[in-house]
Amino acid sequence: MEEHAEQLAITHNENQGWTIEKLGKPYDPRCTRGAEERHIEVKGTMGAATSVELTINEVLHAWDKGNTVDLYVVSDIPVDTHTEPYTASGGTVSHYTDWEPAEEDLRPRKYEYRLPETTA
């Protein structure tokens, strides 16, 4: 499903004249057009697009003023579970240009707990 969502974002940018380079973490594709550079973060879901899960690195990367980041969310992706591997198609694309997640829109979902040293 994530690969399907990423391909939709890549196709959208290629159609606008961007050259795409797939790099992986902390963001998905990097797009260049002349001297312009944008980093793309892509999220895909079979459900509605009410929220997405982000890693701390994705948030920090988007907050870095040296980066221009676009967020693509592909929601309502139908998945055919009768094929091996499963096949994703379609979906609704939401594109957030110059994306910087606002602190008030972020909620902690899990914490890492550092264990105290044991004496036994």
C-alpha cells in the first residue's frame, strides 16, 4: 500500500516536470527541477485521512528550515486480497505543499522508557 501511495506521488511530480530520486529515510522521494529541490513524505491508508503516523525523524526533517517538504496522503486505497501479493489501486490523494507539522496537531502515541540501572 505504501509503495502504491509513493508511486502516485511520484507520478504527480513527474507530470509537473520534477526529476525524482528515491532515497528512503528520513523522507521518501527527492524531487528536483532546475535549482529547486523538494523532499516528499508519503503516507498511505485503506481508511479515511483523518490522521497519519509520523516518526520523530519525519517531523524533525519537516521542521528543518533547510528542507522544503511536501506531504502526500493517499487514503481510501482499495486492496485486492485475492491476489498474491495483495494489489493496491486507486485512492484519494491529498497534497500538502511546504508542509511543516504544527505542534498542536501532533500527539504522542508511544514513549521510550529508559530503565533504571539495577543493583541486583
